[in-house]
Amino acid sequence: MPTYDYKCLDCGYTFEHFQRISEEHLTICPKCKGHIKRLIGAGSIPIFKGSGFYQTDYKKSANKPIENKSDTTGKEKK
């Protein structure tokens, strides 16, 4: 069952109400008995926590094998 957010149009009181989707929306403010409006929420979105959910977790390793170069100037050692 989802939690809905409501806001009173008269006193500005905001509150949450846990109810079934099939139930009628609330229409009366519990604080001042004024008119209320159901707010559009973000809904239930997945929250990814922990490793394995980020792009950086799947990148190839930046540690490449280093070539063994004995001379960086291009001259051979004798």
C-alpha cells in the first residue's frame, strides 16, 4: 500500500496518509477541516545502494602493463 502526500489549501498543513490505491482520496484536512489536495509524489523508485550499481564499477582496469623500455632516448646502450 502506498503512502500519499496531502496539502491543505486553507492552512497549508502537509501530511502523509497510508492507504490503498482503490480507496477514495481524502478531502478534509485533519487539522482545520479545510479542503486538501493530494500532491504528486516521486512514487516508489528503486534506490541502489552498495557496490555494483555504478558505471565506475564496470570499467576496465586503468592499470595497463608497462612496457619495459631500457632506453627512452632511442640510443642503444653499450
